[in-house]
Amino acid sequence: MNKELQVVKQGDDPVARPQISVSDMLETVIAKGITAESVGVMEKLVGLYERMEEKKAEQNFAQAFVALQADVPNVQATKPVPNNDGTIRYKYAPFEDLMAQVGPMLQRHGFTVSFSSEVKDNRIITTCTLQHIGGHKRSNSFTVRIGSGPPKATESQADGAAATYGKRFALTDCLNVVVGHLDDDARAEGGCITEAQAIELDRRVQETNSDTARFLKYAGAKTFAEIPAAKYAILNEFLQKKERQGR
């Protein structure tokens, strides 16, 4: 068998052999005549080529993602969620605002994002898939409880709110987007819980029929967004006990 059809020896670096071409290998096999042995060799060489292409796509993804991270801005939480008395419960960055800011940068660096979701045990699992133009992709999932939604929301609206919530945080986790709060000095100093934790605690307080005013007083805060980060663990434990009691 001629040298063009020699199987790469174990220990050779396939990345250091860019001269391998599937079309050239096919032409060689056809020219020499297709035999059972040459077909087996061809399968191995094609597999090697595909692994090389996958590695190249992964490297291109990594390089483009580094460049993307340098461009992705900190997104500000600007949309308020009111209490029944009109005071502000917390603020968040809507999914539409997130996409408006990161969408052009994704396109500039050759990325697209897509979402899928599934419902399991009264939770929505949302998966954000980031794919590069070279073919390599990476996925990140975020799970959220299906609660009662905003005040006076229907069941369908509550489901939609949970789905949108999951998309927002699956996206921010996937792209390492930081959501900031311009009007919260304590948060800027790292003293308060994150937006995701604030929304989650609020949801669980409603689901367990806990007294919101007493919960916030216990937390030492006027709103969920102002809850000190140091209090999160004990508040989470408190809600976990109530959740177990309600089962």
C-alpha cells in the first residue's frame, strides 16, 4: 500500500498534519482501486480529519469567546417590580433589554444563542445554547420554580413569567453578563444578595404564604433587593423548613 494510505502512527500529533485532505484521500483510494483494506484505512483517516476539524472549531470558539467577553457590557437593572402599595419591591433587567445590548456583539463575533426548556417537578429548566459560526457550541441551563407569578397574574402568565425568568438567567450565566443596580450603593460594595437571589426569595415567600413584611424585617431590609448577602443562608434555611412543612 502506498504512503498516502498509511495509517497515522500512534503518538503522531494530528494537529501538526494540516496537509491531510479528505478529497485528496478519496481521490487516492479511487485511483488505486477500492478494496476492503483501503476502505478500513479510509474510515480511520476520515475519523482523524473530523476530530481535527472539531478541535479547530473548539479553538476558534474559545478565541471568539475571549473577544466577546471584552465587549460584553455590564447591564443595568432598570425595570421595577412594585408591591401592592406601590413601593418598589426590586428592579430587574428584562430579557428584551439584555438581548438588545448583547445581540449585536454576539453577531459581531460570530455567535448565535438559542433556547429550549422542559418542565420537571413543577420547575422549568431553560437551556441557553451558544453556538459559534465554526460549528462548536456550549450550553448552560437554569432551573426556576413555577410560582404564582406577578400580583394578580393568571396561571398562563405565571408560567410565562417563570419561562422568561429562566431565559434571562440562562443567558446571563452563559455569557458571564453582570447585572448591576445604579441606585444601590450597598450592592455596588458587594453587600447585598444578587438579583437572582432577590427574585427567588420573593417567589418562595409568596409560595409558602409567609408574611412579607415580617420576612423583610427579619432580614433587616426594606426590600428584597436590599437584603444583606450575609443573611441569605439563614433566610434560605428558614424557607426550606417552611417548604418541607408544606409538602
